[in-house]
Amino acid sequence: MKRVSVTEVRTDLARMLRVVSRKGQRVALTCRGRVVGILVSPEDAEAIEALEDCEDVADGRRVLRAGRFVPYAKARKRLGLA
């Protein structure tokens, strides 16, 4: 993965976005040598979201099987929304 300083990205953001979107490369943004973010293509971002959704569903199923859930009405009441 290519590493680029935030300062460099500020001066050449359009080129960086082309590299990410057209070539599918990821670009790590650094500040003082430390990675502070990563530019990814829309396809990569969608794939990451899909994986996170699958993990959320799996977590929910585990909670339900274990019986560790709070009914909707009770949750609203606890949060002061009822």
C-alpha cells in the first residue's frame, strides 16, 4: 500500500483519487509518519460495509441464542424514549 503524507495529499488530491478509483490501489495517509487514514475505492468501501453488516448479524444471532437481549419497549423505556 502506498503511503503519502497529508501535506502531499492536500496538494495533489485529484491525482490520489484517480489512483484509488481507477487502479483500485489503497493509499495510506500519514501525519508525522503515522497512518491516520486510508483512501479506498468505492468498491472496497462497499465490501467493507458488507463484511461489517455480516458481523453485526452474526453478533445479533449470538445474543439471541444466549438470551441476552432487551425487548424493544423495555429498551426505549431505559433510554427515556417511552
